[in-house]
Amino acid sequence: MVERETRVGPEEGLHARPAARFVKTARRFSSEIVVVKDGREANAKSSLKVMTLGAKKGDRVIIRAEGEDARQAVDALVELISADEHEPQEDA
């Protein structure tokens, strides 16, 4: 098992688009992956589960993976979740 702690970087936290990108990335790996916040775990391959954690910018989370590509999965997801990027917003 591989796990790393990081802080949520995106301004929106892990909601909507950032969560969708996170889940899309997690699904590229065969390992079982979970995100842990405040002792609550969520399947990293489920947008709904990830969003129910309510992770906001600056919150500490743990990304944990188990499987043959666990190290690569954790590294990719930590890099993605900790990035402080601002995407252009679409006009409503």
C-alpha cells in the first residue's frame, strides 16, 4: 500500500470540474484508490463519493492506493490535487 498526504490546491476544492478531472485520472490506474479526509474514506474513482468528502482549498487529504501501479497512481493524483491552477470560467 502507498499513501501520501497533501493539501487541496484548486480554489473550488474537490467539487465539480476538479473532482471530475481527479476521478478521470484515478480511473487510468488498476489499483484500488481512496481519498481520506477527516477519517472519512471515498473511492477515488467515483465523482459522487469524492465530492461527498467536501474537501476545500487548503484541506489536508490522504491519497491511498493498493495494487501494481499504486505508486504511480498516488504520485499522479497528489500532483493533480495539490496544483493551484485557475481554469477560465465559462460564461453562463
